Amino acid sequence: MANSNRPTTEIANVYRGTFIHSTQQTALQVLEDALLGVDIKGKIAFIGKGTELDTLSQTFGFSSSEVTQLAQHEFFIPGMVDTHIHAPQYSFAGTALDMPLLQWLSTYTFPVESRFQDLEFANRVYTQVVKRTLRNGTTTACYFATIHTDASLLLAQIANDFGQRSLVGKVCMDRNDSVKHYKETIQESKEETCRFIAELLNKKYPLVKPVVTPRFALSCTGALLGQLGAIAKNNNLHIQSHISENIEEVKIVKELFPESDSYTDVYHKYNLLTDKTVMAHGCHLSDEELALFKETGASLSHCPNSNISLCSGVLNVRNVLKHKVKLGLGTDVAGGYSASMLDAVRRALDSSKVLAIQNQEHETLTFEEVFRLATLGGSQALSLDDQTGNFEVGKDFDALRVNVTAPGGPIDLIQSEGPKTLLEKFLNLGDDRNILEVFVAGRKVVPFTEPTPE
Ligand code: GUN
Ligand code: FE
């Protein structure tokens, strides 16, 4: 090939078949018989039509024999983004769902989290949660760990080993009246957060980043919140926490921070609301608070399973979208009992229908909209949409290869269906048996390659 025609990107893989994703303009774009090329850095080099094979293969310098053809009933969707999950709580996922938030925290959660200074236990649980979520199609996860720095670093290492894109947060809390040994002094919290950030950044993991993680206003003093806001600002880091999940919590935050106008104002005052902030829940936020989210660029993580399981509230997603606040979905394991984002999709649809039952004027979410929340919306909520979320050229190839009729799987097809219906069936009825392969930044991370990383 003449020098001037030499492709600037080297292609590693090319796939041909149906691709379904969301864009800013449309919740669901179906590209049938498409051709997508991934370069050696794992980025999407091109996406075109199958009929353009000859021109594309010449332009990008691959041979048509290298193209992987999807089978009938298979399609690619973008990897799903879990914007809020507690990795240590995976150890009791599916149990302990009989109490409201604050009692649930002191009875079940804090005692379990306090065990994570034991690195052997942490290694077991963290390996399981990373594998389980990857297998279920979570290519990006925003994790809370515990207050223990070394165990939190271990979670980051495990995510890196298995190739999951993630934000990992060492939890900060200098206030805990219920389980008194599970907290830090403000000095410890600040120093250990700085050590966590420095050590994690020093590892130079390509897909794993630290996130500043005050647990929530109720378990932090104002002084600590202020320190964490400053650390995030000075290092240009992501921030995550919880907000306005449960009525009792909102009431106590008002009592603890009487000088603030609202729960949102508490975080705002301490510089914790930025365009790299994601706050879980927000079930009870006022319109004024949502306006402050919009103004600061902070986002919300909608965790419907948790909101129902802990009887916390029902987020009005329509109203959040009306305020143009960035929004993703989260599993919130173990307040949410399922680690699968497919469950988050279903519970988000159910919750929107509950609102419609209560108010006939309420416009329910469509499966297309919720699919967007689980993929592109989540990437926007985590400010990672320049890297992941859909199949735009230049983004990393984070993708799920789905087969709706996978042998032994949960879905029966009675008649031949179009791709949109196949996606709807997968979202409502599918599980990990339908997810044949998972890719993160072009690398196939599921099925797991043996030997399994330590
Ligand atoms: N608020 C503060 N901590 C937690 C937690 O671990 N889970 C949930 N759902 N809410 C919280
Ligand atoms: Fe949570």
C-alpha cells in the first residue's frame, strides 16, 4: 500500500452484525448489518455499513476474512454502567432487607463493613463482586469500598486485574453513633484518603480511578466534608456520596446542619457538588435542589431496587430529566439485592409505573429511555462519556455480545422478531446466560481467561 494511504490506526478486530445503542438525540438507535472496527488501543475506529466492507477494509487496512460475523439473534449493546454499588455489601446481598435505611446501616451494614480490615476476607468478596458484575454486563462500576485503605486498594487492583472500568472510593466517616468502632478521626480520614489517592494513582491502572467518598452528610462532620471537598478540587477527582434517600435521614441532616438551606446545600457549601460528582438516590429532593444539581453539573444515581427494598421512596425520574440533571442507574448492592444492571433496568421501569398508578398524569418511562440510562446516561453521570457509553468513533469499545436465544437461556422466541423487540426481551427476561462476551476497552473480559488473576 502506498505510504499516503497507510491507515493511521491499526485495526485489531472488526465485527459485523446488529449494534444497538443510545445517542444524545435518540434513546435507541438500531444499526443493522453494521461493521465496527476496534483499533489496537481498544478504541472504536469506525462504524459503517456492512455493504461498505470493501471500502472500509481498504481505508483501514484489514482483510475481510478477519471480520467476526454475529449470528442470527445476536447483537452488540454498550456495556452497562453501574453508577452506585457497595462492593463489601455484596457479602450479604439478597438478605437483610427488613429495615429502613438507618436501622439497616447500624444492624447489618456497619458490622459487616468493619470486617474488611481483614484483607483475606476482602479479597474473597471483592473478587466475587467484580466477577459477578462483569459477567452480568457491568463494564463500568462506581464502587464504595469501606474505611480501610488497604482493602480499598485491593478492590482497585482486582477490578484492574479483571479489566473492569471503575471508580473506587475509600469510604470516609468521622461520625457514627450506632457502631462506634466503625469510624475514623477526621485526621485519619483525611490522611488515609490522601494515601489512598496517591497509591492508587501511582499504580497507573488504565481503567481504574479513585473517587472521593464521604459516606453521607449524616456520618461526616462539616469539617471533614470541607477537607474532602478541598482534596477533590486540588486533585480534580470524582466525588460520590448519598443524598436524600430516606425521610428520617433528611430530617436528621437538617438538624445536624441547621445553617444549610437543604441537604443539597450542605454538600454544595463544602464544594462537593461538581461536574464529577455522583450522588445516590435523591428520592426526596425539591425542585430547587434539582436546580442546584443542574447548575453545578452534579448527577444522580437512581437505585430503584434499593429504594423499594429499604422502603426509602420512589424517585421521580421524569422530574429529574425535566430539570436536565445527569442521571444513571445503580444497583446499590446490598440495599438493592441484585448486583445485575438488568435488574436495575426492570426496577426502574416498575418504579415509574408505580408513580403512574398513583398519578394517572404521570408519563411512564419507556424501555428505550431506561436502556439509555443504563448505558449512555450512566457514563454521563460519571463524567466518563468521552470514553464509554455508546458506539461513537473514538470511544473505547465497551460492549456486550448478546444472544437472545442462547442455549439453556431464559428466553423462548416464538416467532421471528426485529432487533428492537429482541432488545426489549433481553432487558426484561434475559440474564448472564444471554451475555456471550463482554468487552472493556476492546479487551474480551468475559468469558474469564484462565488462569484467573489473583
Ligand atoms: N447511606 C449511607 N450509607 C449507605 C449505604 O451503605 N447504603 C445506602 N443505601 N444508603 C446509605
Ligand atoms: Fe448506597
